[in-house]
Amino acid sequence: MNILAIKKPKSLAQEFKFIPQIKEKIWENTSQLKLNPLFPKDNIEKAWQRAIKKPKHTLIYFCRYQGKPSVYKALILDQPVSCWGFERNIKISQALEKIVSFFPTKILKFDLNSDLKYLIHQYFSGQDYLVQDYNSQDLEIIIAGLLGWQSSPKIPPEIKKATIIGPDAQLYPQNYKLDLAWIKFYLSQIGELLENPQKIVEFIEKFGPEIDLYRNKLCHGDLTPVNILLDRKSKKVHFIDYEYTRVDHFAWDIANFYFIAWERPEIQIEFLKKYLKKVKNQSNFWQLLQYQIIFDMTMMAYYALMEAQNELKKLKNKEQKKKALKHWQSCFWMSEIRLNEVLKDPKKLLEIPKTRQYKKSKFDDSLIAKNLNFKEI
């Protein structure tokens, strides 16, 4: 298998077009609203340099507006999928701020018509941390915030009717059929590297209809560290980025955070144990978590190979290639281990996997040497 031949799904396959004049427009808009940097180390110049080095569709700019913290999010890439997500972000932000008590924010300004599409909204003080920097108290704060979302008595119609992008770039309702479409796409690319690809499909087909019965809670949908703003002093959390916010089952965000924290299994386990103390129906929870982790880990295995492909194509230095390869091998191996464990018993997620199992993976140096033609590695 040549991982350099792995395809991107249609929903992610458009070419990114960087718009050079956006920096000046950001200065203009922030000046009009009298925005000043909230954190000295996170000023707009540094944020801009980070965006150029690793382009993303949004630029997060922490600032102060009339003495109150705010977030500036600007669409810096002209890409159809990003435009859809950005517009949905604004609609959901507007809906949430009107009806949900745990969403202490106010939209200051937005524009969907200019070359620069941006959203500026106010929130309480906080900053994002790497998973490696999370401590026990941070996990408690994040869980408290999630429980606030999950217990929301009102759910905006915009979220109830939410659609999500499929691998063919079309929009679909969030249900097991869409999950299955994504799973089949991932496995079409990486299936031969996994031990039990057919079991994954069979699991989704068997339990998917039952899982759909529990899609009735407000979920953030993209619970990664860059979307979690913590104020350790006041013990508050604020989640940003709502293009994937929707009604889904209550283990969705838990699974999402779990797989994102793959480099820190002790954080994964502590987070899960803390959350479990708040859950009354644990049998139902394990069923939902098992389903979502199987989906997430299959996705992570695919993206590990996608990122390895991207980096190995771009990097010139031999040592950099080795480092990148080892990182994404570890990511793939961890996904594979968790997949095999959770298919048998979801409570294995409370245990740190034994690293010796890595040696069983087909994604190893011999595969790379055989298929990637990077002899210098």
C-alpha cells in the first residue's frame, strides 16, 4: 500500500487560495472596534505568521473590546467548505446567545459579504492550552461546561435541523448512515492496514440505528483544545467554533476529546473517570461511547496517514522526515490498538495500552521503505 496515493474526501479536496490583502483588512476592522491584544504573546502579527506557516480557514485573535475580552475569527482561505462552516458558525452563535444561559457571549460584528469573512464575539477571560498542559482542575472545568451543554432545556431550531458534510461534499442529516458513509471512505483508503476493517463496518451497521435513538443532546461537535478557552482563576470554560455544533448523543463530545488527547493516555483516562462520576446510566454511556470511539479512531487512523503523506511530501530534511514519520506512526498505532480493544470491550478505554502492541502494526518502517521510496529515511 502506498500511503502517498491516499485520497482526500471530496469535502476536503478543494484547493486552498490564500488571500494576501486580508492582513490589512484585519487591521482596519480591529481598529474600527478599538480592539487591543489580550495576551502580549498572542498579538495579531504572531498569529498572522502562524497562519502563513500552517494555513487554516480561520485565524483566532484574542483581544480586548472596551475592556472586555473578545475573540476575532477571520476566514483567511477561500474554500467552499470553510465558507459553509463559517456561515453556520455565525448562525448558531446568534441562536445560542439568545436562549442558553451557559453561553455568556455577544456577537459584536460580522460580515459575510466581503472578501474577508469575519466574526468578532465577546467572551469572558480565558485562553487555550495544549493537551499536554491540562491539569486535573482543567478537566473538571471542561466537564462542568459540557454538562451545561448536555442539560440545556432549549435547543435552537437551527441546530435541530443541522446538516453535516459527507465525504462527497454534500450535506446530510447527522445519523448512522452518514457515519457509515464516512467509515467506508476511510476504510477504502486504509482498510488493508487495519486488523478488522470489516468488523468496523458491521459494528456501525448493527448498532447505528439504535444509537440514532439517543441523538437528543446539544453537542459542541469539535471539542479540540484550540476550541476550549479556560479561565483557571474563575474556573470557567468557554467553547468556540460552532460549525459542527448540533444535536447528537451525549457521549459524542466525550469521545471527541478522548481521541484528540491520544498523546496523553493518562489525561484521557482521568477525563473519562471524572465524567463517569457525573453519569447515572453508565450502561447506556458505554454503548454510545463504544460506537463513537470506533468511528473516531477509524477517522484518526486515516488522518494519521493523510498527515504523514502531507509532511513527507513537503519536508526536505532527513531528520525532520524521521521525526514526522514516527509521530504519525504513533498516532496510527494508538488508533489501531484502541479500535481492536473497543470492538471487544469499551471499558478498555480506562486502561493505558501496552506499547509492545505497536510492533504488530502493518504501518511500520518496512512499509515505508517499500512503498514510499524515501530511501534516505
